[in-house]
Amino acid sequence: MAKPLAGVTLQPFWWDQAPRDPIARPDVPKEADVAIVGSGYTGLSAALTALRGGKSVVVFEAEQAGHGASSRNGGGVGNFPFKLSYSQTETMLGEANAKQLWHEGRASVDYLEELVEREQIQAHFVRSGRYLGAHKPGAMAGLRRDVAILQDKLDADVEIVEPGEQQSHIGSDFYHGGRFNVRDGVVHPAKLHAGLLERVRAAGGVIVDGTRVTGVRCDGAALIVETARGQTRAGQVAIGANGYTDGVLPSLKQRVIPVASQIIATEELPAERVKRLVPRGNMIIDTKRTVHYYRASHDGRRILMGGRPLLRNSEAEEAAPYLRKFMVDVWPELEDVRITHAWGGKLGFTFDKLPHIGEFDGVHYACGYLGSGVAMSTYLGHKLGLRMLGDPAGATAFDGRNFPTMPFYKGNPWFLSIVAAYYRVRDSIG
Ligand SMILES: Cc1cc2nc3c(=O)[nH]c(=O)nc-3n(C[C@H](O)[C@H](O)[C@H](O)COP(=O)(O)OP(=O)(O)OC[C@H]3O[C@@H](n4cnc5c(N)ncnc54)[C@H](O)[C@@H]3O)c2cc1C
């Protein structure tokens, strides 16, 4: 194991500008039209839409509000938030369904943009694009193919970047050219979360934090939401727990795979230096299967490097030296730069590598964003809210498909290290 980095704060850099509220544990309301489990983007977005439609809403959160991935993520906002290529989706679902799914990927970013504008949430949302670097020369052929398909099938705003043009996307020769997603963006994730939380509260939503939901059962036409501190009788219930999904709905736990991911932040650097390294301040990822994601901070003063550098669900402290090493591989000049923050959180993966929205035993859910959920969870949360209102606009292509599980899988992803080891080998082949 690499030596832990000294003097690092083990909490998200984002919380410095958007501190988390201390847990208040208000009384559990006896009744609500809608009860929501989870106070991340999915839960809050669902709550806001239901509240604006006139419903009374309670949001249950086991820890402090926004404890999950929504206040911890990298803040990358992508129009193509899938782990499958467009062609793979088409093979799996047919052209019409694949197109609908991918169009909704784009719609999720449009929705986020419209939401922050409408609600006046100051979260530094910028359509700065996304650079996808080719980690080996041979990877450019795949990127060229993808760009041609995305332009042809979806009229997508994507471009090939030749190796000689790369410096306007990343101040490094680490990659062999790449692809630029022009309409992708970045956001300050914790400010986005704090803004949503504030709007939900202002609209009359009750946030019951520090209170884990332990079960949901039917009682006639109503649902009883159970916690150790009392119960709520609700007309409808929605779960937005993603990578933090527990046993509230056993059927859901058997379908969501929790996957840890970590991020480090550097000390403050001169703005000109950061601008040279990440000229557009945008998200950078690469073609490796063991992916890294990185960007400049919202204020253009730090580099944030994220990934899953170890072969298992590790802690941030353990992963940080490996993330730092990759950062120095990309930019050797950062060798002497200090790391100030290291943190992690949990992503929600699915067996078919696609997000899902639906209903088990009369309880609604949306989850499985596979590490690309900033826009998608906000969008599908909104769809959940519309469903609570009985609005047909709650329909989406992410519903109605089989939500697969694996025999004997009960929520403990023992197979992750095997998959990661396989990816490492694939990445290392020239
Ligand atoms: C380190 C990291 C980096 C990421 N980077 C990006 C990125 O750059 N771009 C991108 O698009 N996506 C990224 N993601 C993914 C994105 O953050 C998530 O997809 C999204 O935030 C999911 O939101 P959510 O509301 O569904 O779940 P979460 O925000 O994870 O919230 C779930 C909440 O449910 C609560 N909960 C669970 N069970 C219960 C219960 N029984 N009772 C009460 N409460 C419960 C949990 O405590 C938790 O707070 C990243 C994620 C991580 C962890």
C-alpha cells in the first residue's frame, strides 16, 4: 500500500464553499402526500416537482442532508451519461429505443440548465465541454467511429481533436488526441445540492434528517414508511438512494451495485497556471476502462482528480496517493504541489449498465446512474415527481425495461475486483 498523504482533509473540497447543515432530526410527520427516501439530487428533484404541483412532501435522510454522492461528486455534466456506446445500446434495444434513450441523455442536461436558471441556483453551471483523451494511439480509431455515429444518428455536437490540436483542451501531451463533447459542462455539485435543498424547504418540504427508513408497507390504499423514530402514512413513496441503496426495498438492493469512487483536490495554484493545464476549465476523462475524471475547480484555482484507482471499494485516504500519482503522470510539473482534500462516495451501477426508473411493490424508484448522475438523477427525480402528480409527462424511456439482477446477488458486490482486474489488463494492452 502507498504511503498516505500527509495533512489532507478527509472531506469534500466542495463543502468548504457549501457546508453541510448539522443534523436537526425534526419530528417524523404523521402524514404526507408523498414520502421520499434519500436527500440527494434524485430525492430533492422529485420533492421539488411534487411540491410545486401542490403535494405535501417529507424527505427522509439517514445522515445529514446531501450526505450521499450529490454533494461529493466531480460536477461533470454529460449529454452521453451511459457506460454503453450508442451502437451497443442500439444492438441491445433496437434503433428507436436507443435513440430515445440517448435523446433523453441530452434532455437531462437541458433540464438541469433550465432548473438552475428557473430556480436561480448559483452553482457555477457552465457548458465548458468535455475532453475525452485517447490513452493509446489505437484508441483514436474508436473515437473517430463514435463521433461519426453520434453525428449521424443523434446530430450530436462532438468533434475529433487531433494530437496537434490537443493543447487547447489539456496542457499536457499525455494523450494521443481525443474527442470533444461541445455541449457538456461542469457544475459545483454541493452548491447545486444546497440550492435544491433550500428551494425544497422554501416550498414547504419537510427534511427529516438523521432518520433511516427501515421499511415500507401497504395499509389499504396508503403506504406506511417506518423509521426508528416513528412512522409516516403516505399516499406515495419514492426512493432515491442510488449507491447508498439499503434493504428498504430488497428487490432494489438486489439490482443496484454500490461502487466507491474518490477525488483529491490540490492546494490553490495561480489561476494562470490552472488555465494552462485545463484551458477551458472543463471535465477531462479518457478512453481507459479504469477511468479517471478531472477538472479545474469552479474558481479556476485547483486541480481536482477523481477515479477508482484501486481494484476494490476502498477509502479516500488509501486511494489518494494513487490519484496523485496519475495526476503527476499527466502533469509532471505538479510533482511538488500539495494535496489538501481527499474524499469519496458511492456510485450506483446496474447489471445492464443503464439507469432505471420504475416501481416495486407500489414504491417508486430511480437509480443506477453509473457515475454519470448529476444531470440524469436531477432529470429522473423530476420524472418521479411528475409521476407523483399523475402527470403523463412523467413517462420516460428509462422505464419499462427489465431491471436485471444476478443469481445470489444481495447487495455485496464481491465480483467488482475481478471485473476491475480484467479492465486493468485490457487497458494495458498496447
Ligand atoms: C466521487 C464521486 C464522483 C462523481 N462524479 C460525477 C460526475 O463528475 N458527474 C456525474 O454526472 N456524476 C458523478 N457522480 C455520480 C453522481 O454524484 C450520482 O449519480 C448522483 O449524485 C446520485 O444522486 P442520488 O440522489 O440518486 O443519490 P445520492 O446523492 O447518493 O443520495 C442518496 C441518499 O440516500 C440516503 N439513503 C439511503 N438509504 C436510506 C434510507 N433507508 N433512509 C434514509 N436515507 C437513505 C443516503 O444517506 C444518501 O444521502 C459521482 C459520484 C461520486 C461518489
